[in-house]
Amino acid sequence: MKRVLVIGATGYLGRHVVSELKRQGHWVRALSRHTDSFSNNPFAPDEVFTGEITQPETLHGLMDDVDYVFSSLGITRQRDKLGFWDVDYQGNKTVLEMAMAARIKKFVMISVVRPELAQHLDIVGAREAFVDKLRASGLEYTIVRATGFFSDMMEFLTMAKSGRVFLFGSGQHRMNPIDGGDLARVCVDAFDRQENEIEVGGPDVLSYNEIAELAFSALNLKPNIIHLPNWVTSAAIALLYPFNRKTYTIIKFFATLTQHDIVAPPVQGKHLIEAYQTAGRTL
């Protein structure tokens, strides 16, 4: 039985990792800002450590009696004033320094496939700066690089329900998005693997046009896909920058990735259409 600390435990992937660790019989401590974060989870962590990653004074004892650390810590849709360098870089760096002092056995973290495509954006640049710190730490580590999460693909389903799906560019580039539960198994298995980096995606390689069509199909709607020319996309996104840099960065990140193939070695598991059909029943 491993004793694992999960950072970013209340996010989409973090919750799946906590559940997978518990399913495999490991002891789990989850860092959270709230004590009741897992009250409805059948695979709740053994201990919820209440603290704030950007306030190190609240983290005393976080590493006590743990041997492994998993981090999916990062900004996605938080509406606070913190930036990517505050959380994705400095927050993870704080945890890493504590892990080094505690001499943990291994540190596993999540990042993106093909980071060079968007490393000029803070959402990737901050995380990859932390990756450099992890590589130089002297700890045993694995960076799991994943394609898009199914949770991100739900934006297509939401647009389809409204009657139209907007795509950046031609929609012909491909990716193989992965279910959170399937990715969690890869992350947990990484504690026992020797690779420093693992790339992983889901079982289906799909163009963005095909992803949009699947969303309409799950809702039994006729496809209505609108392709936005790249110059329109760039101009519209640029207008966001003076008003909300965080939102600008997130949208620019996704717009950048859709102009390239983001395909990683597949794992067998859940198909996107299954996730769409399940989610479509509740929309």
C-alpha cells in the first residue's frame, strides 16, 4: 500500500486520481481549501488536509507520513486573482520543495502533449518552468503528458445543444482526447514505471469536425458547424487581452492547439461518444 498526497485533488483529473488510488487500496491525503470537498465521493480520500497552496504557512505537516506525491494542480476556470505563475509554477514549486525536504519516493505530475506549441502562453510556460524544476530536483519523477480531457470536450456538447458548434480554422486537425478515469489509471501506474515522461491519449483519433459531429449525434441533432477563419479568431481573442488576461490565455491556448495534430499513444478505455451520450441525457 502506497501513502500518496494528491495536489489538485478537487479538479477533474485530481478527483479521478483519488478514486483510482482508493480503488487500488492505497492510502490518500488530499489537499483542499475546503473540508467537505469529497462528501459525496464513494472513494473519498483517507484524509483531507485543509490548506491553501499559495499560503505556505497553511501547509505545515502536509508531507508527514506520505511517500508519493501526485500533482494536477493548475488554473483552469478559477475566478480569483491568481495567475498561472502563482499556481501552476509557484504552487507546484512550493510542494516540490516540501517533497524534497521530506525525501519522498516519487513525484508524478500532469502536463500537456507538445508543449512547444504553446509555451509562449503562461498556461503552458508556467507549468513547463516547473517541469524544469522537477527534472533538476534529484527526486524520482514522471511527467504524464496527456491530450485533451473529456471534460474539455464537453464544450462541444454545450455548443451543439445551442444549435451551432464554432470551430477555429478548418477543423481538420486531429486529437485523441482521454477520459479522466482512464488517464487516472495511467497516472497511478506511473508510480511504478521507470519512464520520466509518458505521453497518453484516448482510443479514438478524431478531427475537430468529427468531435463536433459526435456531439450533435449524441443529442440527435443535425450537425451545424461554423468554421471561424484564423484571422477572425486571432482578432477576436486579441480583444480579450486588455480586459481578462487569464481568459485570453486559456482561449488562445485552445485555439493554438486546434491548429495542430495533438495525438498521443492510445490507451483502451472509454470512447468520447459514450461520454457525450451520458452527459447529453442531463443537459
